[in-house]
Amino acid sequence: MRHRVLGGTGIQVSPYCLGTMMFGAVGNTDHDDCARIVHAALDEGINFVDTADMYSAGESETIVGKALKGRRDDVVLATKVHFPMGEGPNQGGNSRRWIVREVENSLRRLGTDWIDLYQVHRPDHTTDIEETLSALTDLVRQGKIRAFGCSTFPADEIVEAYHVADRRGLQRFRTEQPPYSILARGIEKQVLPVAQRLGMGVLTWSPLASGFLTGRYRKGRALDLSSGRPTLNPDRFDPSAPRTAAKLDVVEQLVAVADEVGCTLPELATAFPLAHPAVTSVIIGPRTMEQLRATLKGASVALDDAALDRIDAIVPPGTDVYPPDGAWTPPSLTTPSLRRRAAGARAAVRGLGGD
């Protein structure tokens, strides 16, 4: 495989990154089979592996650590921190207290002395970004991590982190890991341009749009909601829901594009993000060896301008057919008190509304 530089770090990574979210209790519980998938990916030229502490409550990291024994030096290993790993109030988040503790747990589970890319899995508005950057900078200086990045951060928070690092003499986020697919192109508006301007590497996730671009779910066909992702979020796969119907309509049009290109729909979907100049690597997350083989089969697919123009006509650049599953929503949208003045202060004149 070709290699691309990861965010100015000098680290060379493959355009495919092996994602391991499906290793462990939520997906493939056979550790030996997962190890075989890792070895097959490495044998095909993938040198970039991504996991997270919260994937199957640490089980994914343990599987990856066992699979990489004897091959650790050949792999660029990435993991993430943020989501709760216990019941206590300080068992997650982006505080120094949690990061410096949890990195040790990840190192232990992964069976390694260092992590090549340590990523903050989501923003945390209870923690000053300077606190987070300071803790991560110290971990680089201690040799426990080589570089650090963020995941699913909005553009404004990426820029804020950049300026805080610059003002305080701290190291900065070198990468961003956002969701990106033909059905979810919203990051083309701001996140990808910002990453380019700041020289960040970008490793994107969910190229198959939570399974909608696998070809498994088609308009007019019965949807199996008893297995796979539909069991986790059945509402997102309800064919009677307008949002699902919109996705299925687009899928039918994309199937026609794939036929014109001479590839499968999943191959078209995986090739799409690789065509963007801001994208360094696309995370593929197979649960089985068959899924890995199917993805690797499309590694040589390169979309020409005509195919990309057809995709643009179906899903215009910068638009989302649906908000990406698992994307971060800021508190300003989820917390009513942050977008509604007190009842007595909403009128334009005094004396109304109770003030």
C-alpha cells in the first residue's frame, strides 16, 4: 500500500487504518479470530491500527495487544480516551487526573511501552482544554505517547485548542478523527478545511454509514432488524421513518454509480473519503475475515472526476443525508438552559414575562 504522512509527525501510515471497535463483546468475541484479522490486515500492507479504551470495556485493546506481539515495531498504534470506564464521577472525561491514569491502563491492556497516537475521543466542556493539552504534552515528554489528536471535535474547538497550545507553549492536536461518508459530508464545510490549514492528519470513521452503504439495506426490501447494528439502534433503521427513507433513496442512486464505475457499493463508499485531499487514512472496522477481505478487494478502486461529480449531484458537498451516528452534539443544543433565557427575560420590554 501507499503511505501518507500523519499530520506532519513524519509517521508514515497506510491509507487504510484497521479499526477494532467490533473486536470483543459488541462484535467478534473470538480473540483468536480477531488476531487472525489483524495479521491478515498487516500482511496486506496496513500498518495503522486504531482502537479505544471503551471498545468492549477494554477488551478490544487487550485483543489488539495480544495480536501485535512480535509485530509491535511494524505498527502505528492508536487508541483513545474520554468515555466512562467505571461508575465513579472521575472514571472518564478529559481531565489530567483521568488521562494520566487511563493511559497506564491502555498501555497495560495493549502490552506496549508506548502509544503512537493517543486521541481524545470527544470534547469535554467540564475540563479546560489547556488542562487536557498540558496532560497530553507531559505524556509525550515522558515517552508514553508519540503524538496526540482529537476525535469528532467541531471546527471551532479544534481552532481553540490550536491557539491555546500556541499561547501556552504546549504541543497541539496533530490529528482529527471525524465521521465521514457519502451520506455524511458535513465535515467538508469546516472540519476538513480547518485540518488542512492547521496541517493536521485526518483519519475518518464510518465510511459505510453504519451499514447503509454495505448494500445490505435496500429500498423495497425487508430490513432485518434482528442482528447487527439495527439491534443497537433500531429507530435509525426503521424503514417508515423519513430519515431512513431518505437514506435508502440515496443508496439506490449510489448503487447505479457503483455499477457504472464497475465496483461494489461498499468499494465505492470506502474509496470516496480517500479522494479528499485532507484525508490521510480511512478506518475500516471489519467484524469478520470475510468483511476484511471484501474491503481489501476494493483497495485499488480510484474514483475519477466523473464518478465524483455523480456523487456530488446525489449528495451535494458539505451536506448530510443524516447526522452521523455517534457524532458529538454540543451542550448548547442539548441543554435547554443554554439556549433559552430565563422566562422573565425573554420579552423585549420590561414588565412582561414576570420580570
